[in-house]
Amino acid sequence: MFKLFILSSAILGLSIATLRAGDWPHWRGPARNGHSTETAWLDQWPAGGPKVAWKASVGLGFSTFVVANGRVLTTGHADGKDTVFCFDADSGKILWKHSYAAELGDKYFEGGATGTPTIDGERVYQLSRWGDLFCLDAASGRVIWSKNLQKEADVRVPDWGFSGAPLVHGNLLILNVGDAGMALDKTSGKIVWQSRNKEAGYSTPLPMSRGSETLVLLGSRQSYVAVDALTGKEAWRHRWLTQYGVNAADPIVQGDLVFICTGYGKGAAMLKTGAGQPQELWKTKALRTQLNPAVLVDGHLYGVDGDTTSPASLKCLEFATGTEKWEFPKVGSGALIAAGGRLIVLSGTGELMVAPASPAGFKPTARAQVLQGKCWTSPVLANGRIFCRSVPGDVVCLDVRKP
């Protein structure tokens, strides 16, 4: 629904060379694993909570934030339109907006915008739930090129619409569209390769190294699948049937190990990959991430277990075995990231918590009610600020820079 690895050092260096050290330019952060490299931020707050730098309203949606070069972007829905908002990260001033017609799409939930933009240098890429794809100028919001994939590529839209963020890989823009992805030339929008016209899942394309190749992992309606990034040729497929076809949480990769996890009671599995089809090392129902992926810290997984209709909790599992280490109840369908050995957790009801990432238990050093209402979207730490949003579209920027 919503709604996203390991790179060689050379590719990683090229991809982040022009960014500030604390930027978060795409879904799941610089290394696409939910980790921030920042360490100089406040993990203890006064009784009133952290300092509020600014607030905004962006409309209904579940998009998280991307931050680069002093700009922060997210999307929301109002009055029959989706809008990409670009704010000044320091002041919250709106630098530009780009709106386009979009259905509410309130099937089984509130509807609204679900996809997160991707920043690539001086360009921004946005894929809507209904297949509208935009390449925008990052400084002005000017449309460089756009296309509707439903009309131009005759692709099938999944039940809740497309929600994975675009992945930039070299000169390619890779999307979770079709049974096993689609790639376009990022400068022109020309389709380079595409997969069978079947329903996509809801994860974001995730790069994974295999020797000299780069594979891309995607959740489809019935499987997790790996394809060659340059050609789209399928490398392997692991059948993974989840209720409603909601394979939404991105895999977590460590070497040749791939952890997959979904909700609706399905659970998780550890796959060992190689030249052929993956080998399933273990399975468990101890962790069932319906929407947002877990994070891996020092050999342990931390993630939200449970669905939006259940009293979901935060859990810790051992990565090697799937053994549950602890459970922290009543977190709800929130999300978390990691930074400097600490977890930053936004609960499903808007409470922000910080705690050491430890298999011994979840013991917050800071907590504050920063938003009201439903919050299903991952927080983001970038350049000493934590960005959070609610489903109705209330945005808060918290200043946690050390003095």
C-alpha cells in the first residue's frame, strides 16, 4: 500500500558526492536502509519536547520526506489534486509547488498521495498512484518531462495504486511498475525495459550487488523478485503470497542474505541468494511489517509488528535466526529509522521516541507528542532536524541540533 542495500563503494561515492553529509535524498536515506549517518543530535529533550522549527500543512497522504541542498520535499492530496511541496529546510518557507489532477483513491483507507519523491542532483522524480510520472527541476519545480504510464505504456495499476519511490541508477529511472519493474531513461523519459503487464507490489526498487552486477529487488503482487538493473532480465523470484497482494516493505540486504517481511499475518523469511533461486534459511511470524520496513542495527532487526487494524507493537529480532528478543507494546502502525546506534520511532498516534538500539530492550531516552491523529509515515533525520507528518498532512520540523 504505501507507501522505499549494498552498493559498491565507487557507485555510492558517485551517488552522494554532491550532497551534504546529513542529506536524505531518497526513500530510506543515503544507503537506502533507513539509517542516518548523523551522530551530533540531541537524543534527550526537555519536558516540553524538542524545539519546533516550523510547521506546515500539505494535505492528505502518506509520503515521507526527502532532503537535499537545503530543500525538503513531500506530497499531499487536496481538492482533487496531488501536490509536490518543496520547502526551505531552515525556515519552512514554500519554495515551489507542483500540482496535478489525481483521484482520491479512498479504497479501504483515507486515500491521498502515497509515493515519496526522489531527488537526483538538480532533478526531482515523482510517481503518482495512478501512473503520472514527473521529472521536475529541483530549484523551481518546472516540469522537464512527464508521462502517464497507464496511457503511454498500458501498465496495470495495482489495487492501491503505485507507491514505491523511483530509483535512480546511473542514467536509468527504475520503477516498481509491472510484474518485475520498469526502467526509463532519466533524461528523456523514454522506456528502456519493462516487465510483464501484471500487478506490481508496493515496495521501492532496492539495489543489491551480485559480483560485478547490480540487481534490483522488488515486491510484486505474488513474489519478491530480483532483476538485472540494466536489462530487466530476471535473476530470481521467491514466491511470497500476502493477503491482497500487499508486499510493501522493502527487503533488507546484508551480503548475500535478503530479509523479506510482510503483514496480514504473513510474517518474515531469510533468503540466501546466489547463482540460482534463493534458499529459505528460516521463517517466522514474530515480525509482520505491513507498511514500513524494519531497520538492521548490529545484527538485530527492529520493526513494527502488526497491521493497521491491530494493536501493533515494536519488536526486536536476531537477524541470523529470527529469534525474538523483545516486544514493546502499543506503538501502533508507526515507523522508525536509525541513527548513530539509536532508534527514532514515530508511533501510529504521533508520539516521537528515541532509544538506544539494543537487543536488551526498548528504553527511550526521549519522548514527546509531536503530532495528533494517525501517523503511518516514517520520520526523517536530516542535518539536525527531524521531519514528521500525519495522515491528514500536518508537518512538523523539529530542531535537534546540538548547541
